[in-house]
Amino acid sequence: MTRIIDGKAIAARITDELADKAGRFTDIAGSAPCLAVVLVGEDPASAVYVRNKGRMAERIGFRSVQNTLAADTSEADLIAEIEALNTDPSVNGILVQLPLPAHIDETKIIELIAPEKDVDGFHPINVGRLNTGDFDKALMPCTPAGSVILAKDALGDDLSGQHVVVVGRSNIVGKPAAQLFLAENCTVTIAHSRTKDLPALVKTADIVVAAVGRPEMIKGEWIKPGATVIDVGINRVDAPEKGEGKTKLVGDVDYAAASEIAGAITPVPGGVGPMTIAMLMTNTLKAAERQRDCK
Ligand code: GUN
């Protein structure tokens, strides 16, 4: 029987524990951990993500600051906003929702966020710390960190020797996921659009991490029987079967077929997605504890 990895339940356990820890932090520090989220523009999907992050932060006793700036905000104004958050001692974590409008240099903005407040783990200092294994100082990217926890839920805490094939090489998911699984003593292969014979490579994986952003690209017959499948994709596609104009979310893996073959698999929605927010909250508390030096 294929095990469905219940990301929603695992994330709820993590956020329940964080609520307790946040309460203790607030008692000791005199103020709650604070997450500031900056959204530029009105992209509806980004607005939903940002709202969900703010709601979760408040639910577990954090302070949530949400700054929504107009789509035509200048790069200079966004820089000023981030510099103000960097120097505000009451703000512990800063997240700038991506993608940014085309007239703003995303790399420049990411590099401007104070590394100790970079709860996305995207700043080159945090990327470097992840790559050198300096986990005491690093803040880890949320989706990859959540993916490792889900793999451990299926396979146990010791992942050493597992062959992980990460499909996708983005800075946000693919590359950091590869580093995190490497740190768990896995053997890691990163596959991408130029990889030769991707189906054959995926077939060698004990753990498949699908992070390509293409709906149901990874087919059931590519999966080795019994393998663990972590599907990072969240793709909105037409769903005429639900009625005219209706849509649904699907992952990067053909779930119906893969779940017949895999040993364990994450659903979409309800798999990696909820873990991303849980890890963002984990990073925010971690950042707050480091800044106030109270654990
Ligand atoms: N846009 C989509 N995913 C993310 C994320 O994890 N962090 C940020 N900042 N923006 C995103």
C-alpha cells in the first residue's frame, strides 16, 4: 500500500509546537517574534500566499507586518522599505514575495535583506552557509527544508545512502534541496531540462524530488517501485470535469499513476505546500531567538 505523506498534518504539528515556543519567547523577550512580508503589486496568487503567511504568523502568536506596495513602486522605494525593516529591532524576519515586477532587480533586493533576518534563506550568505554546512548560523530555504522532513516521515530520520534525484535546478528549490539531502548523507543527482534520458535516471531514485514547475511532467512509469516521491510543484490547470471555467491544482508528478507504484508520495495540495509555511515560521522564531539570544 502506498503511503500518502500528510504534509498538512505534519505542518500542523510543527506550527502547534511553534505556538508554544513563541509564547515562551514572548514571555522572556517581552515582545512576540515578528515576521514582515513585503508584496509589490497585485498578483492574485502572490496576494493569497502573503495573506496565508500573515494569518499563520498571527495564529501561532507572532506579530505579523504586511506591507503591500503598488506595482509601479520604484526600486529605490523598495530598497528604502527593506533598509527600514533591516534596522527595525522589532522585526525579526523579512520576506519579499517573489516574483517582483520586471523593473526591479530581484537579485539586488535579495542581497539587501539582512542575512540574519532572511527567513527565505535566499541571501548568498545563507546559501553559502548551507553549502558549507554551517547550520548553526544559516537560515534554510523553506520548501527544501520541508521536503527533507516529509522524506523522513516516510523513511525515518536516517536518510544516509539514499539516492535522491532532484528534478529542477532553481535557486529557490532544486539547488538548496540537493544541498540539504547531501547534508543528510544522501547520494544526490540534480536533473534538469538538458538531462539525457530523464525517465531512466528518475527510475534509479530512492527519493524523487520534483521541482520543475510543469504540471504532471513526471510519469508514473518513471518511478522505481517503492520509491518516495516528494512533489514540490503547485500548478493550476483547467478542470473542465469540475464544470466550465473551473481549475484545480496539480503537482509536477502524475499523482494518479505514481501513487500506484511509489512506496510513499506527497499529494498536491496538502503535501509540500503547508510545510513551506511551517518552515517559514520555524525560521522566523529561529531568527528571533538568535537576535535576542534567548532560546
Ligand atoms: N514566491 C513563491 N515562492 C516563494 C517563496 O518561497 N518565497 C518568496 N519570497 N517568494 C516566493
